[in-house]
Amino acid sequence: MHATQSSIRYVFPKSMFKVYRTVLYIILLIKIKKMKKMILSLTLGLGLVFGVNAQEKGDFYIGTGDISNTAWTEWSISPTVGYGLTDKLMVGLNISQADSTVDQVIDVHARYFLRGYFVYASAPNLETDNLSIGIGKLFTIHKGVFVDPKVVYNSGDKTTNLTLGVGLKF
């Protein structure tokens, strides 16, 4: 004699199934509306961030070379000037001195802009042994105010750093 398994199965009445289906449909519509709003907001936000105007021929830049490597208890002066030679190429000069015991460093640098980003190269004191190369993005915050974060590899120290510069573009 075989033992049979009894299975208890609950069957929704048709009216209950229709209510359940309607509730799921309403929830789905609400989620789709929220998703549309979220996607639209994300698209607008990214458009503002990535739709910034890059460099143009004849633009001048005045700012700081790097403010991210400075501790709040240590101050260093690092003025930077640059000029846009073409719509895609900017060259500049940076003079820095950490304190009175350290010699001044003159840094010649160039940026080549491509698709909203730039490739960065600099030679402190015109020494190619201490070459720095990197990639970054120039964000125009308000009219002529810019921020330029970049990731830079220093061949002399063999280090990779995230740097941040700020300044004015006119």
C-alpha cells in the first residue's frame, strides 16, 4: 500500500485575484513614475556636470596648482598661470615654495583637452627625471571660477596622487 501525500492547496477566488492584480498594477505604475523622475533628475544632474565648457583658445587661467596636499596647519604658496594656445591645448607655469628652507620650484605644465577631460604633463624645474603625468577634468563652477581635480603620477617619487586646483578663467 502506497502512502499518498495530501497536498493542501489554496485557490484564490477570482474576485480576490482581480483585486490583487489591480493593486500590483498600481504599485508598478507608482514605481515607474518614481523611476522616471529619478532617471530625469540623474540625466539633468549629469548634463550639468559633464556639460561644462572646456578650455578655449585665448583663455587665461589664474589659480592654485594644488590645494589637496596642504595640511590645514601648513600653508604653501603655489600660484599658477596658464594660457589656452588652441581650443585643445593649454600651457602654464606654477611657482611653489613650501617654506623658507626649501628652494622655489618652477613647474612648466601642459594640458591637452579631449572629450571634456584633459591629459596633464608637468616638468618641475624643467627636469624630465621628475616628470608628472595625469588625467583630470576642468569644471566651471560659476562663470569664470573653475575646479580641476586630477590624478597625477610622479615619476620621480613613483607615487600617484589625487590633486585639486581652483582658480579663475577669463
